Amino acid sequence: MSDATMRAVVCVGAGGPEVLQVRDVPVPAVRDGWSLVRVRGAGLNRSELRTRQGHSPAVTFPRVLGIECVGTVAVSTDAGLPEGTTVAAVMGEMGRAFDGGYAQFALLPNALLMPVATVLPWPVLAALPETYLTAQGALDTLGIAPGGRLLIRGGTSSVGMAAASIAAGLGVETAATTRQRRKAGALAALGVGHVLLDGGDDVRALWPEGPDYVLELVGARTVLDSLRLVRAGGTVCVAGSLSGWAVADFEPIAMIPSGTRLTAFHSDTMKGAAGAAVLQRVVHAVEAGAYRPNIDRVFGLDDIVAAHRYMEGDEATGKLVLVP
């Protein structure tokens, strides 16, 4: 495929959605340790939005964004991943140090590729890897158990909805926050028992002692409040950064109540072989109807500017998917 071209979304510099340009570019040349994947779908993520805005100093432009994708192996350099194998890939500097999933083909390190056996349609499969691996990993980090009380902050984000879907199957009493009342019904449909308006409804009125666990997806703006809300000895896991990455003037001894646990989960932990079995388990659960993929909207490559505007405007309830 050395002379072939493909369509790709190229981020030509830092800026607004208009810096994302659909171009014809050469199909990447395969090299040792890397295989060419025909991209069938890619989930959209807010980290890509921030990279596009210029908040990822290590990223140089032009760059094809996209920290995840699903597809089929087009040219393989790994005998364990023959051509035609269905694969998923997440993280590992994808879409940052090297070109990612916003294209018809992606050249990816073999170590990132997770083979998947599935009958799911491509848009549904594309909605799962980053979102559900993050949700499952964060809930495992929290150590949630049946009978516990879980608060999800940022409940109508794609990861929040995935976590709600998983928690419902575990028999965990769940509350979730949203900033927009119109999104409450989507959370209730997932089995969330208590839908709260962020900054309005009082979590302590629901649970006077506080929740046992807080899955913090809003991030910098609310993490200190989550530490105050969780019950004494409870756990807060930061696994999202909807409001940014850094907490200003953070003083751990003064701001973490004694005995309360503050931890974090990063989806890079689940890249490649580390996440393959977990992703397969998620796929089977979606196929069986136990988990919901929570797709809000599917976009084509030509709609990428509109997709980023939609994401930036916080319009979505659930996952956005790009199908090239």
C-alpha cells in the first residue's frame, strides 16, 4: 500500500474546531513492530479536544488525533495478529506522539493491539474501549462491593454512563450528578437510583454519612468537594478531567480528611495486553444486554468540526463515535 492514499482528519495547529482539516494523505508505511489497521470506528474523547486546543505541550502539529480506535488488521507484522483480525487500541501515546484513530488507516504498535471476538456493529464496538476500560478500571480501583453506595460525579459523560451501567449489574446503590436536568432520564434508564443536579441537590440529604465511594470524573473543579462529601474512611477515585487536570494550591494534609482515601485511575493502565481480557468481557456483556453502549451520536470524517463543537458545547449524553 506504499503508493495508496487515505482520508484523515489532520489537526494543523492549536485552536478551535476549524483547525481539524480532512485531507488526502499517504497510507502509513508498515515497519517492524507496527501493524496497519483499517479503522472502522473511533470514539471521541475530551482529551483530544484539549490537545486540539493546545493544552498538550508534548504534542506537535500537524497530527492525526484519536486516542482509540477499532478495526481490522490490514497489514500485519505480528504472527499472532493475522490480517483480518478484529482489534481495538487505546492510549499508549496514540494520537499524540504518533498519528491516531481519526483516519481510514492507523499504523499502530503491535503491543497496543487487542484482538476482539465480537458480532457487534462497528459503531457500537467503537464506543466501548476507552470508555468501558476506564469505567471498569476506576470501579476496580475504588474496590466497590454490593451493598455499597457510589456517587458518580459527571454522570452523563461517556465514562460516567458506562460506570453506572456496570454498577447497576453489581447491585451497588448509585447516585450520579449532572449539570443539565434534561439529561436525568438517561441516567435513570441505566439503573441510577438517585439523579442529582451538580451544585444543587445535596448528597448529604440523601446519604447523611456520605457515599462509600466517589467516582470523580469532573476533576479539578470538584475533587476537593468530593473529599468532603465521601464518608469517613471512604474512597475518592479521580478518573476524569472534564474541568481540567490540575488542582491549584492542593495541600494534601489539610485537604484530605484523615482516613479518607484519594486515588486515581488512568486508562493507559489498560492498554494492550493488560486490557484485552477486560475489553472482551465488556464486549460479551454488551452482546448479552447486560451493559449498554450509550452512544449519543455517530459522525463521519467530514463532520469532525461539528463533532468537536458538539463535544466542546457539552451537548452529548454518552459517547460520540467517528466512523471513517
